[in-house]
Amino acid sequence: MIHLSTLFRVSQAIARTIEINELLQVLSSHVLEYSGAEKCALLLLQDGEWELRALADSRGVQLTTLPLAYSQDVPSKLIQYAETHLNPIAIENLCTDLPVIGNYLKTHRPQSLLCLPLLNQETLLGILYLEHRSAQGLFTDDRLMVLDCLANQAAIALDHARLYQTVQRNESRLRAVYESNNDAIMLLSEKCFVDCNSATLAIFQCPAKSEFCGKHPSQISPEYQPNGRLSSEAATDHIVTALTRGYDRFEWQHCRWDGSEFIAEVQLCRMEIDDQAILQAIVRDISDRKAVEAAIRQKSTELEQALLQLQKTQLQLVQIEKMSVLGNLVAGVAHEINNPIGCIVGNVSVMQNYVIDLMETLDLYQANFPEPGITIEQQLDAIDLDYLRQDVPDVMQAIKDSGDRIAAISQSLRTFSRTDGAEKQLFNVCDGLDSTVLILRHRLKANEQRPKIEVVTHYDQLPEINCFPGQLNQVFMNILANAIDAIDELSEGRSFQELAQSPHQITISTRAIESGIQITIADDGPGMPPEVQRRIFDYMFTTKEVGKGTGLGLAIAHQIVVETHGGTIDLQSQVGEGSTFTLTLPC
């Protein structure tokens, strides 16, 4: 009979044991000792299958993990029955009506046996099997009561041991993850680091965990962060933020133990350990990433510059080709005009002298032969000689004036089509403006949709400037052509009579300024909204329909004025009021 004091000691021994294998050994040895049995077997359920985990006899306790199906030391049929019915089974001399007698019992024929399910809150955790091969009447009611009490204690202890084993296993896994992580992982209180993994020591080149723990983050940082804040203040702010909000993420400049610095990405996550708020800090060295990002940014900048240079080159090629074609055409026309006009203008003076000679000769005939005869008098009346004397000089002068006008036009064409050399040359921009207006005169004339567009000029006396005349003429051409396009667009949908009441005009003004000259070209077209004004000089930007605009004209103008000539080109525009381009050019 087990005394209460003995039962208490056994219960305490079981309750004190938390590690599963130790518990199995303590439980099986104590039950064997105080039950009077020769053999004690302890079986546990593992993933739904029974395993023999401990076997105790006079030789001691043997721990194992043998599946029930392969065990020769316990009656499997009895175990399966006990699993189903969950009641203690005590049998003397194999006398029973229960279907539990299998090969093991028939072979070994124990005189006393006991099968005790280990239940905790009606959950089956294990089974204790006890037997004695020769002694009968071993498991009396009193002993069964004591063993049942021990079984309950054992079930509770097994449940706790399993929970402890699970916790230990999870902790081991977490610790393995914690230690094997390539990032520095630390536990941080409000004041200092309290733990860290191996990667932390490697990243910071710290010789020992004891040297790292106890330090405040600012102690492993430079005095100031790249943004100029004190590390001590910034670190405290981040800690407070993470503790308050539960999370914080930021970049941080750290110091290694040798004094070298590196940039890191830091994540702070609030967690509870033993009812105390603590931060898990994950620090990742992103120096390589930052170097790659810097290299990418550098490469992007180089590519952008190369693209910009390519666009500039393209603009230059377009400009050169356009001006070359236009210049050759205009120069060819001017050349073809020059020869006949030179002949006309040159011979008009000769013809005027011939006419004077003829008139003087007629006067002599009339003086010497006052009566020329009926036939001659009739002819003189028919041709109205007096009218011819007055009109022929006027006609000859008109021919001469027209010839001079055509010669002036030819000169304007040559001015517009001037070929630029490698060096700048002196040029009067007013001549360039006039020649450009002349080239565009056909577009300024009235048509079926609108009246004539008036061009009003206000020219101050300007000095000649050092420039590339052909390129400046291209600028004037692009701005004036756009102004005409804008006015034509505004005229759409309006009647000719309505437009005739308030004809459109383009105003060109020039004046001398301290740094050079200023040219203003203003139209009374539709104007431009701010979003268009911001991009008006961008490469390939156009508001015109496909096929009507290339987006190159004003980009070329900007490049010529600003980059080639060191001047400025500005736009002022109001929707509904027109646009004004102001150019400044150094002398």
C-alpha cells in the first residue's frame, strides 16, 4: 500500500519534471516501483499513431520511439481496445470477456495486468501498461485508485511537457532563424540594445555580444546624420515613434567598431516580452545598393545628356537641311530674277534717252514742215501725239521703278538666304526681319477665309550685331509662321465680314538695350494656356494636328537664340489676347 506521503513525493517528482524524456523516465520508474509490477510500458500518441516511448523493468528504464505495430513488449490488441473505450482495464489470470486477448497475452500469460489511459480534460495523451507474470491480485481497488491518481498527474505533466517541448522547438527554430539571418537583428529597449544575433557582430565588426549590448543606437553612429540632425536626438525620436505606433522604417548612417561608416535600412517593430514593450530592430547594410543606385543615376544622367545632345544635333541637322534647301531655292530664284531685271533696269535709261531724241526730232520736223500733209496729220491725230509726249516718260519711269522694286526684292531674298560660315558676321536684324516678312507675304495676303494680316513694324536705329544671319532668319521665320498659323486657326468658323471689321495684325518691334538689342514679335491670335507655355520650347512638342506641325520650330529657335548666340527668348501669352515673343541678342 502506498502511503499518502509517498504519493505526494511521487506527484511532486512528476510535476517538477518538464522535459519530455526526463518525465517519461521519472514516470515509468516511479509507477513501476510503487505499483508492484514487473514491467511498465508507457505509450504516447504521435501524429495519430501509437509509439512505445518508455519500457521499465528490473533492469531499468529504456527510452525508445518504437511504433506499436513493431513492438513485441506490449499487447497491441489491449492497447487498441483501451484507446477506444478510455477506461482502466485490470485483468487477473487472463480471465476476461473483453476482446483483448491477442498473441502477446497468449504467449506471455501475465497473471496480473493493468492498462491505464492517460487523460487530460478528456483528451487521450498516452497509455500506461503494467504487468506481473506470476503474482495474482496485484491491482487491488486501493492500488487502482492510487495509480489512477498518478495517471491523472502524469497526463497533466505530459501535456505540460509537450507544450514545453513545442515551445522549445519553436524557440530553437526562431533562434536558428535569428542567428542564421544575414541581416543584423537586435532587441532594443528604450535605452539600449539587450540582445543581437551573429550577423550584427559581423556587420558592425564587433568582437563580442557583451560589448554590443548595453549601447544606445547613437553610440554606434556618427555624431550627425546625413540630414544634419544629431544622431542621439534622431535615434530617440525613432525609438519613441516605433514604441508609440508599433513600427518605423528609415535609413540610418551607422559606424563599425573600426570607425568606418555605412548606410543602413532600419526597421523597428514593437513587441511584448514578459509584459514589457521592446523593439526588434532589423538593420540591413545597403551600401552596395546605394552604390548601384548612384551608378544607375549617373548612367541615367549620362544617357539623358546623350539624348539631349542627340536632340540638339538632330535640331541642328534639321535646321541646316531646311535652311540649305530654302536658301538654295531662294538664292536660285533671286539669281534667275537678277539677270532679266538687270537687263530691264539697265535698258530703261537708254530707252528714256532714245525717246527724248525721238521727241526732239519730231519737234524739228514740225518746225521745218508745218504742213506735213493730210495723211501725216491724220496719223498724228490717231496716236494723240500730245498725250504720248506726256505719258511715255511716265511709263518709262514706272518701268524703271518696278525694276528697282524687283531688284530690291531680289536683294531681300539674298539677305534671307545668306549662308552662314564658321564665324559670326555683322548683320542688321531689321533687314533679316524684312526679308522674312517678304518670304511670308503670300501667307499674309487675304484669302477666302480671312482678310489680309497686317504686319506693323516699329524699328529703332540698331547697331549691327555679330551673329549667324541665316540662323536668325530661321528664328524669325519660325515665330512669324507660327503666328500666322495661330491667326488662321482663330479665323476658322468666323465670317469674312466679321473678320474684316477687326483685321488681325502682327507687330514687330526692335530697340537697342544696354546689353545688345531686343526684338518683339506680337500677334493678336488665340493665345496659349499656361500648360502649353511651359512646354512651348520642348523638343517635339506641338499643339497642331498630325501632319501640320513637327514640334521642332520653336525648339530650334530656342537653341539658336540661347545656345548659339547667348541670348534669351521669352514668351508672354494670355488666352484670347495673343502671344508675344521677346528676343534679346548681344551685340
